[in-house]
Amino acid sequence: MNVLEVRSLKKIYSTRLGGNQVQALRQVAFSVEAGEYVAVMGESGSGKTTLLNILAGLDQPTSGQVLLEGQDLGQIREKDLATFRRDHLGFVFQDFNLLDTFTIEDNIYLPLVLAGKSYEVMHSRLQPLAQQLAISPILSKYPYEVSGGQKQRAAVARALITGPRLILADEPTGALDSHATDELLALFSQINQQGQTILMVTHSVKAASRAGRVLFIKDGVIFHQLYRGLSDDEQFYQKITDSLTLLTTGEGRR
């Protein structure tokens, strides 16, 4: 069953005064099945961010469709989009997006507070998550009192607490050191093995090598894709590196 379907997605931006047009996406099409872990890679300016923004319902395509569990995001009224995102999507960002005036616990609760959930419901959802993510000791602390790795774990908890159908991760290891990166990638693998569907945009070959499939985007099109198959992390890392070489040298699409 497909959680996400992207159909013939096109995005054209007009420059100031409409003098020139820039085509950020060109007929992008792919699907993500329930329980998949997909990474999207490409150089700066390739269209990754535009694609992620459209998948998140933060931007509208010029043409094409994005369907989340069969629901066309383009058909959702603007006033209902925020609620739809909160109920169906979880977000993990490079810069954590935690509020420094809130404790870690309150940051994690925020989407449930906005959804009008009771404290009892929020507390019951947080306790197993906090234990799984090893953040129970820092729940009463503020973001500026904890490490980058702990902040990102809190951000993952905030993304998971609503029970999203899909997690969208934007360069989630970009602000982490190597140790925290390893911990976060192990965590992503763990929650994916528990059935969580993940789509991650990343520049990191190391991060992408933990996914089950990698989509390579270039000049607004899906240039190539790789499936992990029976490859281990090291073998998949090498395959991704080889594909990125193809991407950057401009050889023909495979």
C-alpha cells in the first residue's frame, strides 16, 4: 500500500516582475510504500527543497499531484492544511526548530496541545517515546541546556508523538557531530523497523546508506534510484557514492 504518491509534479517559479521563469521540478513521479525508508539526494539547486516543501503542503505545484494515503493535498482547503499536516505528517529539521522558552517536554507536547489533546493523553504518549529515545532525564530541561544530539532526539519525539503516517526529515544530521549522527541514524533505522515510513532529504552519503531506497534528483527530475536489496551499509554506501559521481559528471541517466 502506498502512503505517498507523487504524480507528474512540475514547479515553475517566476522571477521578479515575471521576466524569467525557473523550472524547479519537471514531471517528478514516484511512490513510497508503507514502512519504506527513502532518501532523496541531489546537489544544491537540484529541486530537493522544492520537492520537500510541496510534499509537506507548504508550497503548491504548478501542475501534478501529491497524494498522502489517497488524499490529494492540492484539494485540501488552505485553512485545513495545517491540521492535515499536524495529523498526518511528522517533521524533523536540521536546526531542530525547538522553542527555547519551552522545556523539552513542552516542545514535544506542542502538536498535541494544538490538536486539543488532554494532558493525560499527551503524558501517556510521551512516556514510551521518551524511554525509547533515551530522553527521559532531559524532559524538564530547556533546549539551550542540552546537546545537539539530545535536541534532535527531542525533535524526533515531537515528530512521532502524533502517530504520523509519514515522517519528512530535512537534513536531520546536518547540525550533528559524528557520534550524534550515528545515534540518530540508528534511531531512524529502529523506528523504521517498527513500521514508521520515512522520507529523508540529505546530502550525507552516510545517512542515505541507512535507507532502503535512494532517489537521486538532478535539474528537477528523478535521475536515478537505488534499492538496498541485500547490500549492507558499507556496500550501499559505495553504490550511492558511484551514483553521485554519475550525477555530478553529467553522464547519461540510468
